Amino acid sequence: MTHDSRQARWENRTEAPLAVASLLYLISYAVLVLASGLPGAWRGVCLSVIFAAWAAFAVDYAVRWRLSGQGPRFVRSHWLDTLVLVLPLLRPLRIVHIYEAVQRRQGRPRLPLHARVVTYAGLSVLLLGFAGALAVYQHEHAAPGATILTFGDSVWWTSATLATVGYGDVAPVTPLGRVIAVGLMLCGLALLGAVTGSFSSWMLQVFTREDDERPPGR
Amino acid sequence: MTHDSRQARWENRTEAPLAVASLLYLISYAVLVLASGLPGAWRGVCLSVIFAAWAAFAVDYAVRWRLSGQGPRFVRSHWLDTLVLVLPLLRPLRIVHIYEAVQRRQGRPRLPLHARVVTYAGLSVLLLGFAGALAVYQHEHAAPGATILTFGDSVWWTSATLATVGYGDVAPVTPLGRVIAVGLMLCGLALLGAVTGSFSSWMLQVFTREDDERPPGR
Amino acid sequence: MTHDSRQARWENRTEAPLAVASLLYLISYAVLVLASGLPGAWRGVCLSVIFAAWAAFAVDYAVRWRLSGQGPRFVRSHWLDTLVLVLPLLRPLRIVHIYEAVQRRQGRPRLPLHARVVTYAGLSVLLLGFAGALAVYQHEHAAPGATILTFGDSVWWTSATLATVGYGDVAPVTPLGRVIAVGLMLCGLALLGAVTGSFSSWMLQVFTREDDERPPGR
Amino acid sequence: MTHDSRQARWENRTEAPLAVASLLYLISYAVLVLASGLPGAWRGVCLSVIFAAWAAFAVDYAVRWRLSGQGPRFVRSHWLDTLVLVLPLLRPLRIVHIYEAVQRRQGRPRLPLHARVVTYAGLSVLLLGFAGALAVYQHEHAAPGATILTFGDSVWWTSATLATVGYGDVAPVTPLGRVIAVGLMLCGLALLGAVTGSFSSWMLQVFTREDDERPPGR
């Protein structure tokens, strides 16, 4: 019990500062990647923000591991947190949790499940797509034979990938760019699954309701 | 009540003229985009029709806002109407509503849910696809390095996008063309979701019925 | 009643000969398209078979229209038959019906719904894909700037289209080829819907069964 | 009964050695395809391992056919085993079964259905994708006009195919490569169906649970 309550207190207290750290991390990364003509001093500021945010994530992970009292099992049972520690670009995904917390605090009734899934899928895809477009642009734009030359190309390619359309007029050519691309394809598959699943669950729900409203004799 | 009834009366009266205005808007836009050798006088006619239709949409929006007595909340609670005001090319989507109203007035029984969803998805995709193909053609066909050179190319590219096939033999190259393309991809995802959702709800329905028909002992 | 029974008798009697006619139609069309070096006499034979089969379809349509006693409404209520009359390449789809009839006659128990849907979807996609690949090859292989040069290319392109993968290494360039392509895309969407719908209905069924098997206390 | 028990005993005893044989088969095939500069002696070792594994599969198939006492019907009722005998690259799919057996032996509770389907689909797609990328690379990399030149290209192309994205920046050009590609597309369609089906069944399950938790008066 004391473990649980101390953990809950820690998570309550660190939620807001960590959300700010996530946002600062993403912004600094974006500035670093996109503003090629940035003076050295500003590059230093961005890099320090990135490392500070990463350090904050690591400390948070360590404290929660300690408080959980779980030992090595923690790494596996909190695999999403572990993954986020290794790939902090996935961190902004927590903003989805915060969005839900804010909605709850404002006393709004929860949305029906399918609306919630579509909202979360949309938010996640937007954040992951932005982070992915940044990472692909960083690794591709200077590679020999690259077709993704501007950030606009990268966003365009990311959209076509997430929608599983895949024109192929621009496409990554470096190994690291292609690894990120495969990650984005998986997001696209999940997005497709979420959209389709919501649609069919929504239709089944409407359908069941219509069945209930009809006189039972029919 | 009076609010509601006045609103309902307004919507009943304006339904037909606004549908005509939507159609005239789409036709004038199509003529303007496709008929490159149009004499100046006719271009003027088309432009006036476009602006007149837009004005009619704006007046309708303002009157309904007034009648609702909702204040600024109206903009958000009627976000679809607001979006249509900003992007009148989406306006023909209301034809779907009119199709439903006509069906109801003729006393036809409502189609089962999955048939209705497929019909609406089909109609919406057809109208949005036509409007999207027009808009992409307008922004692309004269751009340097463009591959979408004729309206036929644009329709072909739109079909491949909406089906999430995405050959990439032709593809938009201008920023605005790509923004429209992302909108069409979202339509494609929704279409896929509608088709798949209808299929699975239809199958589950047939399945449940077969289960009911079997003797309970099996 | 007499109408119905005469119609049923007609359909029973013409089922087998019409299936043979469909098959002959498809084979003759394939021979005509693929065997470019065919001597004139054989071309004549193929063309006569095609026209004879078409005539048989037309006579069957006319007789059934007459027997139904429906007047002009028949054209609309039997829209699939009307479409097949105009596009006889879709005719082999009736083989699906025949497959079902043969299965029933052999006294086999009906497959569960999802297996049946996957079987029908697979058969339809195979037949339509073959007919589509033939038609696209016929219209494309001699067009200027074409990338679909052999029947193998056409089959490869058809597969990529039906799976909504769409590489775009080869793609139709003629207007008629592209119209057929859009038809194939629609088939691909329906196939995707059928596969996905079957999967989700099958999973829900297994799931419900597992729920039933568990002791109700859990 | 004796048939069944002898069959079960055989399958229990051969499970582990056959899994090792499958793994050795896949590894030897990978070494043979990827290590182009392999000395002749090692090539011989790999080839012998491949043929030995194949022989083991054939013996297992023959023994099980004998023990089943079914006659020619066995070939059809065990069509998956027959297919694996002809295409031993599909053999590693049995690892999925072994994964399940190991999980059961360790006394772990079974995962809920949708998690299980996603796990199996993921494992199968990983194994089939690896085998497919190897086979496509083998048949393509030396073909004239090929775009898949390295194993990295082949993995990249396989990922884009399985996610039904299909950029088309690289694509197979040989007939055999394209046949394998069509097989991978079918896997991609099934994967999409599995992801989507799991999503919608999971959502329906959560939904039903929420319905149950609400007071029945609402």
C-alpha cells in the first residue's frame, strides 16, 4: 500500500514538469534539425535542453523503479517506459495521457469508446508523424542520392506512409531512415486498425440500438 | 421551442435553394478550372456565381447562428458548418443529407445500416474526389516539374489515393497540392474504414441470425 | 406462382449451358488477347464464340425479363444482371453461384460464414483479376509510353492493385486502361473489407465461445 | 484410439528435433544466400544441412500419414503440412506452435484472444518476411535491370509490401521474384485483417464491459 501511494504521489507531482520537459525536448529537437543556419550558441542551448530533458526522464524512470520495489521485472512490465527512455522521441505520446487527465479534471463526461480511440489515434499519429518526419529529414536530406531534400518532402512522405498510400515519388535511401520508416509503417497499420475498428464497433452499436427499438415481434 | 421551430422552418425553406447553390458553385468552379480557353465574359459569370453562392452560404450560417441564440459556442458545436464556410468545396457533401431527405419523403423504408453507410461513403467519396481532383489539377498543372498535367491525370491520381493504392506514377509537387492530397488520404482512410466496418457488421448480423435459426440444442 | 415456377424452371435448365458459355467466353477472349500471332481463321472462331456467348446472355436476360412480368422495373431490380449484359467480362462471377450450388448438391454442410466469405472473395478476385489483367493488357501493351508491355506485367500490376499495395513500377497510361484500373481498385477495397470483416467476425465468434465456456462466476 | 495415441506420441517426440531442423534450415539458407564469398566447403555444409532438414520433414510427413491411416485424404486434410513439404521456407511458421506450447508448459495463463492473434500475426509476419526477403534477394540481385541489389533493399521492399504501403522505389523484375511478392502481399492482407480484426474485437469487448458496468436504468 505505502509503495502504491508513494508511487501515485510521485506520478502526480512529476506529471506536469515531465510534460513540459517532453514538449521542450520535441521543440529543441525540431529547432536543431530544421534551423540549419543556427548560431553555435543557440545550438548549445538546444543540445543542453535535450540532454536535461533526457536526464529528467531517466531520473523519473529510476525513482519509479525504486518505488515499485520490483527489481529487474520492472524493465519488462514497464516496457513502454523503457522504450521511451531509449527513444525519447516517443515521449510526447504521454501528452495523450495528459489530454485525458485534463478532460477528466474539467468534469467532462468521457467520450464514447470509439470517439476516444479515434481521438487518441489521431493525436498519437500527429505527434509520432511529426517526430518521425523530423528524424527522417535529419538522416536523409544530406545523403547521396536522397529524394527527401526538404522538411516539406519529409512531411509529405510521412503522410503518404501513415495512410499506407505510399506513392514512392520520394522515399528514404539510408539504412537508418528506412528503419524509422518501418516504425512509421507500423503506426500506419495501427492507425488503419483503429479507424476501421472504431467504424465497425460504432456501426454494431447503432445497429444493436436500432434492433432494440423495433417491436420485438418483427 | 420558438427558437427550435424558427430554426426548423428556416432550414426547411432554405434546403432546396442552398442545394441548388452548392451545385452551381461546384459546376462554376469546374468550368473555371477546366475550360482554360473560356472567354473573359464567361469567366466573369462563373466567378460571380461562385461568390454569390458563397455569400448565400455565409448568410445562411449567420441566420442560423442568430436563430440558435448560442453565442460563440455555435462556431464549435457546428464545426462542420464552419469548416464548410471556410472550404466551400466541401459543401456538396450536404447533397448526402438531401438524398436521405428525398428517400424519406418518397416513403421508402430506410436501408439497413450497412447499406446506408456504404451509400453515403460512396456518394461523399465521389463528390469529394471530384472536388479534390479539380483543386489538385488547378494548383498542379502549370507548376514546374509537375506530373499531373491533365484533368484525366488528376482524376487517376485521386482514385489511386482514395483507394490507398498510391502508384506514384503521377503525384502532386506543389505544397498546396500536397495539402489537398493529405485531405484526400484521410477520406481514403475513412472510406476503407466504412467499407471494412460495414462488411464486418453485416457478417456479424448474418451470423447472429443463422445462430438464432438453428435449433438451440446444437 | 406460375411466374415464379416458370422462372425457376428456366433458371434451372439454363444454369449449366450458361456456365459453359461464360467459360467459353473468357477462354476465347483470353486466346484472342494473348495469342497475337493467331491465324485469321482461329481469330474468326474466337470472335464467333464471343458473340455467340454474348447472344446467349442477351436471350437469357430477355426471357427472364419476360417471365418476371415486371416491366421496366426489372432493369433496376436486376442491376447486376444488367451490368453483366453490358460488361460480359464480369459474367464468370456467376461461377461463384455455381460453386455454391455444386457444394449444396453434394450434400456438404455449409461452411461457416467467414470461411464462405473468404472463399467467395478469393474466387471472385481471382476471376475478376484474370479478366481485368486481360483487358488492361489488351488496351495498354501497344500504347505509346506504356509500361505494361507483357501479360506478365499486367498480372503483376493487377496483383499489386488488388492488394492495394500499388508499387507504380508499371501502371496504365491509356484512359480506358485507367478506367478498368479504378474498377480493380474497387475490387481491392472490397477484398480488403471481406478479409478484415471475416477476421473480426471470426475473432468475435471465438471470443464469445470462450466467454460461454468459462464458469459464469468469473 | 491407438492410432491417435501413437500419433500424439510421435508428434510429442519429434516436436523438438523438427523445430531445431527448421531453424537450421532457415539459417543455412540465409548463409547460402547472403554470404556470396563463402568457400566451397562451407557451401557444401549448408547444402547438406538444407537437404537433411528437408529429408527430416519428408520422413515426418510420411510417418504421420502412415499413422493416420487415412489414405489419399491425408494430403488434402493436412494441406498446410503438404504445402510446407513443397515450400520448406514456410516451415519456420511451426515455431508459432512451439511458442504456444512453451507458454502453456510454463503454466502461464493464455493471453486474451486479440493479444494472441496479434502475437501470432507478428511472429508469422516476421518469419515469413525474413524468408521472403531472402528468397526475393536470391532471385533478384543478379537479374538484368533489377532494382533490389542488396539484402537491405530486399528487407526494405518486404516491409513496404507487408504494410501494403508499396513505394515502388525498388520492386522485383523477375517472374519468380514477382510470384514470391504476390505471396507476401497475401501475407500483408492477412496481417492487415488480423490487426484490424483484433482492434475491433478488443473495442467491442471493452464496450460491452462498460455497458455492463453502467446501472441498467440508463
